[in-house]
Amino acid sequence: PALQIATVVAFAAVLCVAVLYIAKTTVDQFLESGIAAYQRSQLSHVQNIANQLGADLADLYRWLYSLSQNPAIKNSDRAAMQDAIAPVFTKNGGQVDGLFRVDRNGVVVNALPDADAAPTAAELKPILDRARDRGAPVTAAVRRYKDGRDVMVLAQPVFAAQGNASAGQPDAFAGLVLFTISLNRLNREVFRLNTGFDQG
């Protein structure tokens, strides 16, 4: 009987270990499955936010390109420029902080809401150089460490000749038409897309 009892106890112990191992493995697999599902969900959410922001920026660039081809933007008639940019700013004012036409030296020619909100010529110089040399749109951040009024600049080159001049025609470069978006505004938009609520 003692041997039988010992055998039963040993078998029960082995069975308990096996059950515990199976239970732990099942729990681990369940947890790993849950974590993986959560990670997939978060990745999908982030991708959706990135896609939405990308679509919004692409739409803004379409507006800038359209403006860059407008004869009123290419010439030096400020009144005609103002008439051209005003409806575009009104249409996109909920997404951007400013819309500006600057000449090839970074001097503000036309501005909405006002020229004081425009990046300075010094801040625009590297953007102007890239747009002139590449003959293509430029996205850049302007960092203002002293007061924190950092902005994203979406810039479209303007060329004197109709169409988009190549980088081999620098004399045709007539400046930029650009949107500015404060990074605070951009952060609020990401928060809104992430949570469904507006930070206000």
C-alpha cells in the first residue's frame, strides 16, 4: 500500500506539473496573442493618422501648386496677388496659420493674415535655396528656440515662365508661395485624430 500511495502521489505530482505547464503555456500564448493584437491595432491606428495627415498635406500642396501657376502670383501686382491668395487662405484657414508670397530674396510680397506672421528672410533662406536648386516643393521646420513659435513651412517655388522650371533655369526663379503651420497646431491635429477630441 505504501508503494501504491507513493506511486499515486508521484503520478499526481507529475500530472499537476503537466497541468500547470499547460496552463502557463496557454496563459502566455493568450497574453502574447492579446499583446500582438493590441500592437497590430496601435500600428494600424498610427498608420491611419499618418495617412490622414499625408492626405491633408498633399491637398495643401495642390493648392500651392495651383497658386504658383496663377499669372497673378507670378507678376508683381500686389492687388492681383491678394485677390488670388485670399480665397485660398479662406478655404484652408482652419488648417494653416498663414499664406505668403515671398520674392526670390525672401521678402514678403503678400501675406495673410499679416506679414508679421511670416518667417523671416533668414529663416527662409535655406528653403529658398532648396526650392530654387531643385525646382520642387520643400517641406521644412523653422525652429524658434527663444519663444517656441516653431512652424512647419510648406513651400512651392514660383517661376517667371509658365510651368515648373527645371533646376537648370535658376534665373526663372521668382520666389515662393507658402503655407505655415504652427507645430502646436499640428500637435493638436494629431491629438484630435488620435482621440477623436479637440484639445481646444
